[in-house]
Amino acid sequence: AQSVSQHNHHVILSEAASLELGCNYSYGGTVNLFWYVQYPGQHLQLLLKYFSGDPLVKGIKGFEAEFIKSKFSFNLRKPSVQWSDTAEYFCAVTPNYGGSQGNLIFGKGTKLSVKP
Amino acid sequence: DVKVTQSSRYLVKRTGEKVFLECVQDMDHENMFWYRQDPGLGLRLIYFSYDVKMKEKGDIPEGYSVSREKKERFSLILESASTNQTSMYLCASSLGRPNEKLFFGSGTQLSVL
């Protein structure tokens, strides 16, 4: 079965620190990749997505992610975090099976706590 | 903006009760999904639907069923609630290509006692 691994369960950073959250997936074929974010008390929302083209994807609020096909990875980055980035972050993958898409497979999530 | 509305934010039910969780979206999306979210386990897909009257099992359908009689409404049914179904339930919808972007509701925290 396909799977998505997020390396860190809980990350604690001070404001202005740089962030990198790891995400690896297990499917060997073509994939679409996503990062979703859930701020405290709010619904899940899309942060950024990769379907094709430039493997460096920019999303909302200064986040970016890089797709490295050879490493089956899609790590999320932000150069300087803010207290308002405190949230839970979910990596998700959609495998492409010969032209038809499977459903989203989510990782277990990474909680980010940013200290003011 | 797309709005996905879940009927209850918190629910407390007894073991063995039949439970209905309702979800309505207002943007004419074809695709609707039910997930459960548990700490340390992420989101797991229970059921999904790509059209009215259509339903497909996700990764953990056991103990659940769904109903989609109208395009905008997708109901999750727990036929006989059990304590291991205590969880946060999330409804989501999307337009067109199934997984380009999911819009989520705020969730229903269900406690089964």
C-alpha cells in the first residue's frame, strides 16, 4: 500500500528560525503532491501543491516546497517562521495510476510550535 | 469562497446508537469525502463519492456507511456506534479532477461513551 512519511511529529522553533519539514512517499510512479495546514481551531486548508513543471513550488504565507523525484521527497520550507505559523502540517500524495488519479494519502502530520 | 458545513461541532453518543453526521457544500462540487482524524495517525479516508448516488469505500470503511442523495449533501452513518469510533470527523469536497484541491469543513468531534 502507498504511504506518506512525515519525519517529525512535533517541531519547536523560535521566531525567525528557518523551517524544513520532511515528507517522503512510497509510490514509484507519477504523483501529485500537496501540503495542507491546520491552524488551531480552524479547518484544514491547502498550503501548496505540485502537479508538474518546476519542482520548486511556492505557496501561501511564504512557504515553499521542493519535489525531488529521486528521493521521493517533498519537503516544506520557510526561511523565517512567525508565531502565526504555529499549526499542524500535513503532507499528502495522489498517485497517478495510468492516467487516473487515486485518492489523497495523508501523512500523520507535524505539529509546529513557534515561540515568540 | 467554498463553504463546507458540518452540522455539529461536537457530538456525544452512547455505544450502540445510530449516528448521522451531515455535510453540505455550497459550490456544486462533484466530489465529496469523509475522513477521520486521530492524533498521531493523520487523516484516514472512510468513504468518498464522485457523483450523486455514487459511493466508494476508502481505507477504513468498516462500521460506517454513507448516503449521497443530493449533490450538495454527503452523510456519514455509524450504524452502531462504538467507543473506537470516538474521533474527529472531517468532510471535504472538490471540483473536477478529484484531488486537485480539497476544501474541508471544520470537523465534528464525536465522543462515543
